[in-house]
Amino acid sequence: MLEIPCPFCGPRPEVEFRCGGEADIRRPADPDRCSDRAWTDYLWNRTNPKGVHRERWWHVHGCRRWFVVSRHTVSDTILAVSDSGQTAQPQETAADG
């Protein structure tokens, strides 16, 4: 099981959280003037990279706060965690030695 280091509560098991998807999706400035293709991209299309990815997580069974996790999608190694409004800061992981 993945252990997620909540920036507010500390390390907790993955079952306490819900993933909110890609962290850096920006809503179009004027949705009424947005093309159907651009609106579809905003709503549904994600990068799904193989490698480091920034995701939003919600600690639903804890502090109930949102935060951002930088996670390697192949190894599930968590590289950084931050409050939603801040830049992610590297966290020491077991992989760091």
C-alpha cells in the first residue's frame, strides 16, 4: 500500500485519501468563448506521463484538506508534497537512503 505524507497530518495510508487528478490544469479564462475542442481538452484530456507527475490529493479521512503530490508514476515514489497553494518541496523518502 502507498503511504502518502500529508503535509498537515504526516504519513498516512493511501486508503485515507482520494486522488483529484492532474494538479496543474487551468480553467479557460472565458469558457463561453472557448471552442468545443478546447473545452473538451480542459474537461477530459490529461497528460498521463510515464515519470514524474503532479497530482492533487484530498485527505478525506483525515484533515479533509487538499494538497499536491509529485509522484513518479512507474515506481509510485513520492518525491515532493506541498499545500495546494505552494510549490512542492522535496520530502525525504525511503528511496533516498
